[in-house]
Amino acid sequence: MKCEAKKIFNCMHTSINIRKSVTLFLLLPSTLLILTVVFLPLIQIISSNQSSSEVYAINTLNNTTEETRKCNIFSGHWSPYPEGPYYDRCPYIIEHLNCIKFGRPDREFLKLRWKPYDCELPLFSAKEFLRLVQGKSMAFVGDSMARNQIASLLCLINNGPYYSNETCPFITDKQNCLLHGRPNKEFLQWRWKPDECQLPLFDATQFLKIVKGKSMAFVGDSIGRNQMESLICLLSTVARPEDNTVKRGLDRTYRWWFYPDHNFTLALLWSPFLVKSSQGYYNDSSNFLLPENLYLDEPDQAWVSKIEDFDVVIFSGGQWFFRPLTFIQHGQVVGCQKCQNNTDLDFYGYRIAHRTAFSTILNLKGFKGMVFLVTHSPNHIENGRWNTGGRCNRTKPLITVEEKAAMHPYGLEELHQIQREEFREAEIEAKKKGLHFDLMDITEAMVVRPDGHPNSYWHAIDKNITEINDCVHWCMPGAVDTWNEILLFKMKTLISSIK
């Protein structure tokens, strides 16, 4: 089913091959035919020894097998299959058969699939294949054609993320959980699944084609940086950027990347509050108890001064609004948060900061780009506070109703609702001005992923850091890569609507 933009957030996480299990593509025909003709009939024999829950999944394949038996699957034609192929990156591809790597310019051969005249050839399912061969062995006997097929099979069943901490050098050290010894990898094997459609997998080539000759800025805090670095890693299989931060004379709060082959600029404009602040954090960014003054009616020039010429702007953040804050408007103090012996959150500053940011970009005379808001990314601190040993050491997403009800990130509902309200008002004004605003509402997807944070695996295990665990940022690779799958989908949807 075709995915509508508004439906991709009404979803659940499914345990599948995160690499290429949803988008179903072209594969070596001999592999498919052997699986269909030889191995699927064996399921009838195996199913007699399975439990009832396993039989249900196997019976589904039996029905398919019965259908294929009624026709000659070797008699047919190659038909267009635009979703192809199953994979585009795989460590098992034989070097001299890696046609794309060595410059084959056309891609049409990847967009065809064998279609028997009288039936449908079942699509490959790595999960069902591995269920079938569990505890068994398989040998390919022959020449280099057999080696060709077994390499294809290895790629088809290859589980894993788009990239690894070994293949992408752009991962911030603190988000490199596997480097710092995280022992479980199950958090890598879950993917966001919309209820009514499929969220397309990330296609680096397609993304770079869309942004060729354009520029994109992430405006916010380290959560925006987390997403930007995920994007760089996702793109790194096709192209790697030049770091022009120093060349442009920018300080450590900015990052400025350039992809010369695509004339694409990617930047992080550091602005944790979106509005002007007293910037006490410059001297001690880790002191979350340090008070800040927020000038709510004055946008932060750190992003305003550079944003006008960007084609895509992505706002995110919110984590810094948990600090002690004093709110100033029109030169007057209008309120405060975590002050005067009051420990409660005051959401006024959060609301007005977003309102000011949206109003500012709506009224920039030269700005004609797309604007996205990534909604609040929840933290998952359990069994203590962030500075008293609280942790996020779960290894699986929240699945049951009871699990979800027990997890209640601090202030999440209020922050999420404020963002949605302020963005919708801005979106109405944007339409009047011919601008394109869209919401990336990732909150529901991420609130059920307490397993996706670094926890204690954000630093070397031999460092004497015992009390602070990172339950705010996201491991890379990991769940944060979903945000860029959504970003690409949203960009394609907006471009299609403009045309």
C-alpha cells in the first residue's frame, strides 16, 4: 500500500531485517527459483514437528507453495519492478561482480523481476528462509555460477543496519555504543512499521539526487547533531563529505559539511533554545543546573544570520529546556523555571521560543526553502535521576500496554503537544506565503525505544564515570536512522505535491 505522509507515524516497531526486509527487490533468479521449487515444499515435512504458533507462519507459505505448483514458474517474462533491488550494499558481493562499484552507469537491470505467466513467484523472506534451514546445512556444488548464487543468498539473508561503527567514521564518540562495549545488538534489529503501509528504506543515491545543488541545515541542540550524523553515515555508502567548518572560520558549536560531487551543503547551526540566551553554557555545557536567561522575543542570531539561503531547514531539540531558566520579553522578566524553590517545569518559555523561531523564518524575505520540525525526542531514565545513577539498560522496545504505561518520560506529553500546536499555527501562515512546512512527529516511535540509548556505553569502560548514563541521545547505528528514512519520505512527498 502506498504510504501517505500523515500515516507513517501511526505505527509499531517490528523485529525484521532492518537492512532490506521491507522494500522487496530483484534477486538472482536461480536463488528465487530454488527456494520456491525445492525448499518451500520441504516445509510440509518440517511443519509436522513444529508448535502451533510456528505452524501458522509455515501454513502461510504452504498456501503459496500450492499456488506455485499449479503453474510452470520457469515459463514467464521479466516485468518492471521499480522497488528493486533487495540490497545495494553487502559485504559478500564478489569483487568482480560488483558492477555498480566499478561504474556501470545504467540501473534498469535492477528494476526487473521474473514473472511466471500463471502465478506469482513468492518474494524472498530472510526470516522464513532461516526458520526453514535452522539446524541444517546446505552446500552449493559446481563452478563459479554456484559461487555467484551463494554470494547472492548471503546478501539476501544478511541482517544488520545500513552502516556500522566500523564503516562510518562520522559517528560522535559518545554515540558509538558498540565501540564502547555494548554487548547486545538486538536494538539494531527493529524497524518502525506504519500500521497501514510500508515506510520506504533509506536510499542514499536517491537522497543525494534530490539535494543536488542544494543546502540543508539542522537547527537545534545535540539531538539535531545526532540526526545529522546519522544522515552523514547513511550517505557515506555513496559519498563522503568534506568538513569545511574550520575553513569557514566557524567555532566549535557549528558543523559545516560539503559534498563536492553533488554540490550539497549540510550544516548544524547550534541553537539549543532557538532564541537568544545568556550563553552561560559556553563555559560549562555539562552543568545542567546552571541558570540561563532566555530572551523569548529575540531569535538566536546563531541560526538566523545564516539560514536565509538554505533550501531545507530542520528544527529539533528541547532537551535544554529542563534547566533553570529565567524568561525575558520586551526587556522584562515574565517568569522563571526551577527557581525560587519551585522545581516544576514552566512550559511558557518552550512555547514562546518555538513561536518566535517559526515567526522569524516565516518573515525572512529571502527564504524559500522547506521547513521541518522534528518533535521532541524522549529520554528514558529509570531507577534514579540523570545524575544519581538513573539508567536506560533495557534491551528491547516496549511492546505490551503495561510496559508503555509504565514508561512516562518527564514532561513529554506537554512538550509534544506544545510543539504540535505551535507548528500547526505556523503551517497555516506558511501556506499563505507559499512556503512548505511539514511535521516529523517521531515522538510516538521513539517513546517505545528505551533500548536505543547509549546508557553507560557512551565512554570507554575503563573511565571512572559511574553515575551519569546517557539516556537522551541515540546509539549509532540505531533507532535514530529511522528519522532520516522519514525525512527522505517527507521530502519526496513535498516535492511531489509541489510539482
